[in-house]
Amino acid sequence: MNEITIVGNLTADPVYRVSERNGRGVARFDVAVNRKRFNRDTGQYEDLPPVFHRVVAFGPLADNAAESLRRGHEVVVVGTFADDSYEKDGERHRQHVFEAQVVGPSLRFGRPRSRGCNSRSAGQNNPQRKNYSITVGSASERHHASKPTFP
């Protein structure tokens, strides 16, 4: 199946739960993708309505996304579309979700800052794992800032 990359802003903090079936973490969040179109008559770009994608992540990716992503963050998500059909009260419901394989913060408007380990990831498989949050500073702060270091 083809992988697709979307870049957009989180509309809310991720919703995290643990699956009753297998005990793995599941994170759901919506990403708004802003679009523009070039108008040949005016020679200007015009804003189009945003497109909203429901994103779902599983396992360690879900754990990390829930711990480090927040509303308003611009993210890059790589994944595939999946059919998330279910039946409720005898009625069949169908929706498409974007199943993430990779989620990362966009560095277009900010840079990551280490927040250290937290309780969910500390001491599990990688005791040196760190969380990152995006900090957006003024243009001069971003211009003069040193390059971030990643573990």
C-alpha cells in the first residue's frame, strides 16, 4: 500500500486509551491541513477550506504521540488510509482514518526542547528516551538560536 505524508496542525490534544483486546496504546487526533490555490486572474494565492484528517497511532508511537503532541502543534504524519467500520445499535457506520506509521513535529515554526523522561516511557525499553515539545519563539530568537541536538 502507498504511504502518504500529511503536514498540518493538531486541532486538539491527542486522545489516548489502552486497547482492552491487546493492552497496546491507541492515540487518536485530528490534523487540519491548510490549502491554498493560485488565482491566475489576481496573481495571488487564495486560502481554501482546511481538510481534516482523523489520525490513529498504535503501540509505542501512540504512547509517544500522546505524551509529546499538543493542540496547535504542526506535525508531519506518514501513513496510510484505513477503513474503520463498526456496527452500533444494528446500524453500520463507516469512516476512513489515517493510520500513522511515523509522527514527528514540524520544525518550520519552532524547535524541539527536551522535557526529559516521564513516567510512561522512563525505564521501559529505553531508559534514555526523551520527550520533545515544540517551542515557538520570535523570528530573531529562531534566527540566533543554536541548532537543537537530538539523542
